[in-house]
Amino acid sequence: MSATEKAIVEVRDLSKVFEDVRAVDGVDFDIYQGELFGFLGPNGAGKTTTINMLTGLARPTSGSVKI
């Protein structure tokens, strides 16, 4: 994207830890208006946990989400 476009979703250093399991480890990404965005990975990669944090169903252990 160009330097003048602002991301509509910004994720920085997002992490989630459940007791001794690190489900999400330092995820960073931006989504821009009009962009198609896919979230792919193997079972257990933290996709659902990340989506739950993006939608407010789970609180991150650290990092930030701006929508």
C-alpha cells in the first residue's frame, strides 16, 4: 500500500498465553480498505485465538489491536 493510506486494522506484537501454552506469539499485520485478507495456517497455529482477540471475545496477553 502507499505511504499515505491508513490501515483500517492494525495488529502489533499480539500475543496470547494460556497457562504454559503460547497460543499466539508476536503477530503483526495491517489490513487496508478494499484489500482481501486471508488468515491461513495449520491446526494449532493460533488462527481462532487471534480472531477471538480481534473481535473482543478474548483479551490479549500483550500487544495491541486497533480497528
